[in-house]
Amino acid sequence: MAAVPSAAADVGVTDMTASARKNERSVTATLAAATCALLGTTAVTPVDAREEPKWDFNTSLLYYGEDEGRVMDASFKSIIRRLFADDRSLTLGLTVDALTGATPSGAIRQDGPQSFTRPSGSSAYTERAGELPLDDTFKDTRVALTAGWQQPAGEMGLLSVGLSASKEYDYLHTGVNASYAHDFNNRNTTVSAGFAFASDSIEPVGGAPAPFTSMLDVGDTSNRAGDQDKDVLDVVFGVSQVLSKNLLVQVNYSLSQSDGYLNNPYKVLSVVDGITGDTLPRTPGINGGPSGEFLFESRPDERTQHSLYTQAKYFMNGKVLDASYRYMTDDWEIDSHTLDVRYRWPLGETRYIEPHLRYYTQTEAEFYRLSIDDSAPLPQFASADYRLGNFDAITAGVKYGWKTRNDNDMSIRVEWYTQSGTVPTQQLIGNQVLRDNYPDLNALIVQFSYRFSR
């Protein structure tokens, strides 16, 4: 299953503590949360040893919808925390995603209609002239479970361990993670380290196609193989520093290593004439099939990513400015920059409003190709997946939160995501210069959250 763009992924990140309070454990809690967020887990804020054990429930409903009938995601997320004395805690999480809609297949637009074989290989469909080819079989339900345990490690340390698993129709994920944070300098400085390891199994509908093999007629699966797998190892190192009673800063470095099947089994590339840039025609079989020559993509089976993340939180008489910057680079030649700013403004004692602005930009992967030139040698790797291309994205919105009469927390967040990209000029051939080649998108994000304790 193709992944939902980063805008949808971002909405699941839990906000960290808003201010650098005088509580001596606030620094450890904040850094632990940041570490776990990078590793795909959820941190638990320590409780005072004198408090009675209690339960904490945090639930949310999310809607993510792209325009023009593309991907739609309806998601439910619940995190249950059992808070014990002595800063120990157990966290259980459940996420259910229901995804529908259509997603770009990677094929280019044409002046005439195009037909394609569906991923299952059991039927064909036709795209109208001039339209972006979309795979309209994008339907799946994902169920994810997480479990985490956190406890002090000596007088100045905090240890967290966790498990994760998720199942989709064509994907199975299992993972483990652990992190350790240690306080220094009268608890004004915290260093941390953590890791996460995931072992994933990919079970594509119709089987995983061999790289650079052709899309075949309906019923022909001779180019399909069985299930595939990949492993992902993430490590992160961080330091957090209280600079004043109102300012907290942190810096994290993370390394991610992926090995195994990294292709998207549903993405193709159009094979085009080296002069006109149009897709080479093909005669479909008697049961239907592609009207042009399309090859399944081929990506490297390894990827190494390096990330540097910095964040600052500044408390100003009840208002909180939260700004972060992330730089990522990898051996696929993708470089990205992310700038994220939130400003929480209290409205009386029980309400607040929080504007949010996020800007993201990335360069294209070294093997990103709009199409395959039939007159040139076949490259070692190639993908037309727009998420590997050169694009910019902006997320802008606002969150409104309030406390209920029984002191529970509620909030609603509405954001708008827009993404636009370009294809390198040197890749455009013939008639491609006159066409809209990058599948820009817009998406609406709405999230409702409710938190209570007992």
C-alpha cells in the first residue's frame, strides 16, 4: 500500500510540555518525549512519587482528505496510560486507520485515453485523455498496537522500552524500541540515547512484481514473485538544556538504516519515445490490459538517512513559542529541510488558541525519473513516485483547546496542506514540456482530541 503523504503522518505527533517549568523532572520528560517521537513511540510524563496511581486516557479522531478524489484517511487513536508511584508508567496504544481513494500510479499524462491492469491483475481500467493516471484501488484498513514501559534508572536516569505492531491488508510491521535519558547539572542538562528496530513484511496484492518488468495483460502474473521483507534500524542521540526559567532547547541526531525490499510494488514508469516523449503504444490482450508500455519501478535495496533536529520552547507570561528545524540527508541524494512553528496563546484560564505553520522542502532522489526513454540504456534504478521528487509543502492551521467542567482537556485542530513540485527540465522529452507533469495536491486535516484522567 502506498503511504499517505507526510501531512497525514504529522498529525499523530503528540505535543510536548509547553513550558520549561521548575519541576525538576520536566527536562527529562521533555527530552524523553522528543526521543520517542523520533523513534515512533510515545513517551509518558513522569508523576510525582507522592501522587496516587491513576489512569490517563487520550483519544483523537482524525480526518485527512486530498482534493480531486484522491486519498482519504479516517483515523481513531487512543493512548491509555497507567501512572504508578515512583515515576513508573505503562502505556498502551491503539490506532485504526481507514483509507480510501486514488493515488498517482507514476504513469504520465497522455493526449489520448490510457488503459492499465489493476495491481491484482484481475481486471483493467481506463484513464481519460489528459488526466493524471490514478490507481483507484487505494483501499485499506490499518490496525496498530503499541506498548511501553517507563521507570527511573537510578537517581538521575529514566529508562523506556516498548513494542509495536501493525497490520494492513498487504503489510505487517513488528518492532521494538528503547531509550535512556540522564540528568546532569542540577537537572538542567539531559542527554539521551535510543534505538528502534522494525521488521516488516510486504505482501503486495497480486504479488511483488520484479523490478523493470512490464505491466502485463489481465490474468498474466508471470512477472510476480512472493512476499518481500525489510528491516529498519533507527538510533538517536540527544541533549536538552534549560537556558533560563523560560527557555528550553534541545538538539537530536538520528541515523536510520533500511535494508530489503524498498520498492513500491504499485508504482510504474511510462516507457516513452525518445523524440515525442509520448508513451509507446501497446495492444492489450483479449481480456484487457495496458494500452502502453509501463515498467514497474526499481529502487536500491538499502537506504541510510541522517537527521539533525533542533527545537526551542520559550515561555512568555502564559504564552508559549515552540519552534523547530530538521535537516535530513540520505544516500539516495534527497536533502530536506523542515521548519515548524507553533504559538500557544491562552484565552483566560481554561482556553487557548494555537496557530501552526510548517514548511517542508526536498530535492529529488538521484534515481527519480518522470519516464523511461526508450532510446537510452535502461538505468540501474528508477522511480516516478512523486514523493521522491523535488517539491515544497506548507501546512497551515490552528488548534483550539479548552477544559471541560470536570477538568478534562478537549481540542480541535483544522489545517490545510498544500504540496507542489517540479520535474527537472533535462528530464522532459518532446511533448512532455507542454504537460502538467507533477501531481500537486491539497488536503484538509481535521482532528478532534479528548483527554481525561481517573
